[in-house]
Amino acid sequence: MTLDKDKLIEAIEASPRIDQLVLSLRYDDGLSFEEIAEVLELTYGQVRRIHFYAYTRITESAKTHPGDTDD
């Protein structure tokens, strides 16, 4: 199992804006969950939940399995 780059980009672009913001602040800007919560005026728990579900959805959407074809 690997991640398909094109599927990954599509999944990110199709994600809600808040998911994109949390992931961008975390991975592009290197902010901690506490810092993201402060910037977005959310609780730490909200940020962790958004991150978990966004990351899970995006990676699941981008997975390729042996035998998958691009139709």
C-alpha cells in the first residue's frame, strides 16, 4: 500500500477549509496543536479532533493497493 500523490492532492483540495488550515499550520508552518488552537481560536481538543479526522480521511482517500488501476 502506498499513497498516490494525485489522489492526495485531490483529497486535500476536497477537504473542508478548516481541515486544510489545521493541516497547513501543523505541517507547513510547524505549529503545535496548542499554537494552532490559539491562532484559530479553538480549543486544543477541537484542533486534535480536526487533525485526526482530516489526516485519516485524506490518507485513506489517497491509498493505492496492489491491482488498483487508474480508470
